[in-house]
Amino acid sequence: MTRPDFVKLTDEQVLARKRRNVAIALGLVGFIVLVFIVTVTNLQRNTQARKAAEAAAAATLERADPALPAPEAPVAEPAQ
């Protein structure tokens, strides 16, 4: 078998390839950081919205008066 002929890159081509690889790597890292920041921001916003909703719900709850009798339990209908 004969050996295949491989293309020998020049120094300029090797340097261009390295620069391109670095640019792609930086782009990927930037995208990952962007997704992380958006995710954390959404989590914080949802946490704040939930706290506000829980506070609003707690403010509208009627406090049970311990002096009042407990409500009667619902009675199940007899089976026919």
C-alpha cells in the first residue's frame, strides 16, 4: 500500500487556523455565559414574583377566630 499524500499547511495557514479556533472558542464561551446570565435573571425574577404573590395571598387570608366553632365536616351522600 502506498501512503496517502497529506496537505502540508504553511505557517500562515496554521496561524489562521489557530486564530479561527480561538474565535470559535470565545464565541462558544460567550454564548454559554449569556445563557447562564439569562437563566439566573429569570430565576431571580420568578423568585421575587412568587414572594410577592405569597405575600398578597397571605394578606387576603381571613384569620380564623379561635372562639368560633369549627366548620362541620361535609356529609357523604348515601349510596343507592
